Amino acid sequence: MAQSVYREWFGKVDKKSLPEGWQINNFGDVTENLDYKRIPVSSMEREKIQGEYPYYGASGIIDHVNDYIFDGRYLLIAEDGENLNSRKTPIAFFADGKFWVNNHAHIIQAKPPMSLEFLYLFFANKDISGFITGAAQPKLSQQNLNRIPIVVSPQELMEKFNNFAQPAMHEVELLQRKNANLRRTRDLLLPRLVGGEVEVPAVHE
């Protein structure tokens, strides 16, 4: 529903059909980039610090560690990788709570009245191929990311969209996190069950 509303309200607007009061800004003008806080950790080092906090890469969670460097809600955008071209999975995704990020995902906060939900849907519908460099290893540099043009509506309309989209998309995220936690619990317990490390109590009628 949020996707449909975004496309209807914002998806058809461009430089040639810009309504009065609307404008086109660069992505870097309406967001704050926090890439400088990223700390990559090698897979070998991560084995030593396994824990409960998600460790994000270019396409989502790739591990869990025992510490975090971010606490809050952010939009992560892939910086490199084949998925930038193929778009098999979303190139922008939410990270919420306590987590760690390596140097393969840009870390973004929105400047009000812009919202993370609006930015997520923007990237879900935007062709950014002209801003991606590298053939063997596609890359969306911070400089090119900041140059991507984005349509900005009057504040009243943006707030109206946010009031509708944010609760709906938060509910989607909550269900996705629950599913991810269930899958992780299954993957941790199943080998122990098969190996006999965990006993299953008998069921008595």
C-alpha cells in the first residue's frame, strides 16, 4: 500500500512536470551520511566475537557479533556488489536497534521532513544505473550517492505521506525481524537436536 501511494503521489513527478512548490534536490542535501562511523571486521575476527547484535553488509545481515556501533533506526544502502545492477534484492533496507555495519553499506539518516520510509521507496523505484561505476565490481560511491536527484514535495504533503507510510512499514519490519529470529533459532537448535545435544521430552497422552 505504501508503495502504491508513493508511486501515485511522487513517482510520476520529474523535472518536466514539477508542480508549484516542489523542488528537486540532491540526495546529499536531504540526508545525513554516517559512513565515517563504519568499522569493518574480518570473518576470522567475527568468529571470536559472536553474539546477539546484527552485523550488516551490502545486502543485509551477514553475521551476529557481541557489540554494536549504531543504536537507532537507519537506512542502509549497498555501496558495492553485483546486486547494484541486478537488483535481485533491495539495494536499500532498514536497520533498527543496536547493530554493526561494515564498509560495504552506506549509513543514512533523513533530514526532516524527509523520512527513511520515503527514501526506501525512492530507491525501490529509482533507476540509479547512471551513478554506478565499475564493471567487474559495481560501486555506488558516497560522492555519486549524494548526487542522485530526488523530488521533494511541500512539507505538508511529505508529512501526510509519512503519517501513512511509517506505521505500515514498521509493522512489516517487525514481522520480518520475527521471522529472521525464528530462522536463526532454528539454525542454531537443529544441529544440536540432530547431534543429540538437546533432548526432546516425550509427549504423554
